[in-house]
Amino acid sequence: MDSIVAANLAAERSDRVVAAVLIGPVYPSDSAVPIFEKRIQQVEREGMQPMADTVPYAAPAKGASPMARAFIRELLLGQDAAGYCSNCRVIINAKPPAYSKISVPILIVAGEEDNSAPLAGCQQMFDEMGTSEKKLEVMKGVGHWQCVEAFEQVEKLILSFYHEIQ
């Protein structure tokens, strides 16, 4: 969800945004609606436990470490159920930002094995972006939790992008 907000700010407020890094960005579409509606129903009924029991095994890459999966599980268990449902509703109702209006430098960091924000959606937003200073980095062997699965690689990509746009 944060990448939808960041892309929207980059498109609408280039007077305030000088560059943006979108990590595992979801391209808003109607195909995500049933998935998130089901999550809302389940979390409202049972709390965060079902998400903690499934997401750490479905969202990261198949080769993610047990430590990464345990950390994702703890992050989910620590979330407020109402807040999680609220975020799901935002994603359900999100419309694609005006990517063509983006004129600031953009880095998209995508996971090769990301099923939550598939590479096709990342490529679509990349293609729609108006800026000539854009970069799409695909992390091999990484799923949707890029900063947990491969934090050092994410750090290097962001620092490299920063130095390129200076």
C-alpha cells in the first residue's frame, strides 16, 4: 500500500517529492479485490492468527530463511486486526496513480518470486511512468518481503540509485 501512496505523491506533488523508491509495489487492480475481501472476513472473524499462519509461507520466496519467515510471522501477530483490515480496504479501493505524470526519479524494487506484487504489475507501472529517470530492479530469489528477505541487497540498490540521481 505504501508504494501506491508514494507513487501518487510523486505524480501529484512533484513540488514536494524529489525522488521515490517503490519496494514491492502493487499495481492496483480489481483482481486483488476478492483476495483482500477474504482476508478482511477471516481477520474480523479470527484475528491475525490466520495471516500469521499463512503469509510467512506464501509471500516470501521459496528459499526464504526460517528466520525471515519467523520475523514476518511476528510482524503479523503484532499488528492490530482493525488496522490490518483498514489497510486491506485501502488496497481494495485503490485506483492506479497517474503514473504518466511522474517526473521525478523512481526506483522500483521487485522480487522475482513476488506473488503479492507480481512482476507484470511492476513492469506495467514502470512502462506507464512519465519520468526518463526510472529504474526497475528485479531481485532474484526474493518474494514480497524484500526488506526482510534480502535487506542488504535492498540497501545497496537504494544507495546506488541515490548516487545515480545526485
